[in-house]
Amino acid sequence: MSTSLSAARRARELDDLPGKVVDVLVVGLGVTGAGVALDAASRGLSVAAIDAHDLAFGTSRWSSKLVHGGLRYLASGHVDVAYESAVERGILMERTAPHLVRALPFVLPLTPMVGRAQTTVTRAGMHAGDALRLAAGTPRAVLPRPRRLSAIETLRLAPPLRPYGLRGGLLSWDGRLADDARLVTAIARTAAGLGASILTRCRALALGGDGAHVRDELSGREFTVRARAVVNATGVWAGELVGGVRLRPSRGTHLVLRSTALPGLSAGLHLPVPGERNRFVLVIPQEDGRVYVGLTDEPVDGPVPDVPEPTEADIGFLLDILDSALDVPVTRDQVAGAFAGLRPLLDDGQGSTADISRRHTVLTSRDGVVTVVGGKLTTYRRMAEDAVDAAVASAPRLHAGPSRTARLPLVGAAPPARLAALDAPRRLVRRYGTEAPLVAALAREDASLLDPVLPGLPVLRAELAWAVRHEGALDAGDLLDRRTRIGLVPADRAAALPAAEALLSVV
């Protein structure tokens, strides 16, 4: 079956759904829900996956765009979570998504704020993380070993750092995603290729163990979807659909800077948060010329918004941490954009949200609805596997073998040597993998599709056209905010909106 998602396919599968009984109904199409759809479909189960909005509409698009090896969890004593993260990082980098995840060097600058004792402990932690890499089976060719840097080497990788008092740096490596929302899209399309119905703009109004009452948000039509098993993968909204699920969301805010704010930065930075152990602000250069700085960890009370907003306090905190290490401070007017996501943390009744374990949890309600919460983007595949195992166990009429997704490449995946040989612009290869030549080929119809959407941004018009034809984009928000990330900078979004609307009208 085709992996392409489109408005026509959505309409066709939505019309077929009311008369069917699917094996698994998945509610939520963030990274976890898309992963559940893929895991179930790859086991031969019939799947319908719905979301009230779009692919990666919620927390999944607000991450640091990293595939972590779990160093922080190791430092806090959660060795099992750290090992799981290291294993899943290796799976993504080597087998399932090598086109979307690449190694990125990180430098922890040894400034006067980092004492000798902290340096020793952090260095030991990095070597422990390298031991986890080895235990997870990830070769050193994929992730090099950590090492100590001289002050000259540190400044070569990160020229914006303040040289006064700099004793050098600690170099480590981790995985950087080309884009978190692109990962979700690739997972969902891979599931669609195995027969799953991926239905955006379809809201679950009520859930039960045998299905859901849903509404098509485009037409307003309501109907019932019947299913042998139901998985609630709605993240921070999980408690609104299933009783007894108690969450403590926390807000993680990032800044978006132009590369001109931090000229010459070729590595990520770990900047220690004063007064806290094992907590760092990350500075992460992106291939599109932007730089992300994050993140915060603040508890959120009250109703959960569809789109969380960063606070000025969050922004000020991140700027203060930058100021502690940079030679020239980044000012508030240099912040081109900011975004915030809500972590779906299970309420353990203890400590601050920063102390709550990132271990995922799978719960089964009395009427059989399986809910999966917690976890990290890096471990989405394992979360999905555990959720499908629970769904099969809770539904006597379902029979399925073990998960296959650890060795199932996502759409566009290929070994690095094959990707390097593709005849397509490098940006497209880094985001679309083996499909990059097909994206570029759209320019045969219209040569202007290989032009940037905006001067100074690398996003090509062909990417917008491809998103409408093959990635299920239905409106300008889908194009600018999720299939591409132009919308992370409000000024860029406003400038690109006419081009997005024009392409929607002709594609």
C-alpha cells in the first residue's frame, strides 16, 4: 500500500471507517501515537489512528530536536531509563531513521562557574554514558568517544564563549534530529504503507474499551468507531479522555535565535544551571541557520492549552544562562522566536516536576482502554511496543506476534553511503532521505519549486508541494508549523504565508 497521505486518501478512509471494526484504534498522532499505529500495523493488525488536529500537533513538535543517550537519567540514578534511551538512540541512528538523526558534538565549557569537583563528576558521567553507548551496541563510528578539550579547541568549536577564565571544555556526542515533526510524519507514513488509516482533524469525543465516538472536524459529522482495542496516546490531554489518569505537566521553553546571534558556533553547548546538580541549558545549532536554546522545567496548573506559550520569565532565565558563558550577551531583541511544550509526566505526588522520572507508564482502565504517558521522544518506539503489548493482552480476540519496529526502516531511511550518492540537494536528502530525488523532481512541473520559500531560509517551495501531495498537509498551518518549521519564527511565518496559501490552491 502507498505511504502517501493526502486529503483524498483521508476522505476515502474516513468514509469507510464507520462500517468497520478495526483491531486497534489509536487516539493521538504525536510521536507515541504514530509509533503505536506503526507497531500495531507491522504486526498485521488493522489500525485506525486519529487526531483532533494534525500530525505532531502537540508536545512532539516542541522538543529540543535531540535523540538523547540518557546521560541525565544516569546521573540521577535511573540506569534502566538511561540504558533504554541509549538503545533506542542507536536504533534510530543506525537502522530506522539514519536520514533524520546525525551525531552532533556538544561542548561543556569549563568556565570559572564550573569547579574542579563538578568537572571531575561530569567527565566521569560522560565516560559512563560512553559505556552505555557500548552496551547498547552503537559503534564509535556513529558516536565518537568523549574527551577533554583545550581552551583553544573549545573556542574553535564555540567562538561566542567568553575566553576569560576558560580552562577548556568537555566534548561529548549525541544524536540531533533534522526535525521532530518530520520524524512523526515519517512514522505515520510508514504505518500508512502497512495499511493503517491515518486520520487528522478527527476528534475523539468519548472513549471506551470497544471504540470511540468521534467528530470529523472538517465536516462536523459525528460517528462511532468500533475497535477490539483502544490506545489513548494523547499525551498531556490523556486524563481528559480516560478517568484516573493523573498527570503533572511541566513546561519546557526554548528560544530561537538567528545564527548571527552566535556566529561561528559549530557544536552544541551544555551550560550548567547555577545551584543545580546535573541540569544544563542546551544551545543547539540547526542546519537551517537557526539556533535553539533550552530548556526550562516549570510546573503547569489548570487547563491544558492546545498551544502552550513561553513566559517572559522562561525567556529571561534562558538569556541569563547564556549570559553566564558568552563573551557578548544575547539581548531580548535578538530572540527571533520562542516555543514551549508540555511534558506528560505521571503525577507521583513527590518533588518538583524536574524530579519526576521520565520512565514511561502504560495503564489499562477498567473498561480496557490502554493509556501510555511519560517517556521521551527518543524512546517513543519502546513506548509504542509496550502499549501494543498491553492492548493485545487486554483484548482476547486479538492475536499478534512480537514487535518488529526495531528493525523496520522508516520512509526515506537508508545507510549513509546510499544517502550520500543520491542526486538531490543535500538539504532534501537530510530531511527526506531516499525520497529526496522525488521531491526535487517536482520542479519538472514548475522550476520555481526549487526556489526558497523565503530569501535567507533554506526551505524550498517543493517541500510545501510535497507535503500537500504526500504528507497529509491540509492547510497553511500544517505546512509552516509542522511539515516545515518556518513558523517557529513569527516574522518568517507571516512572510511565508502567502506562498503556502498559493501552493495549497494549485497543488
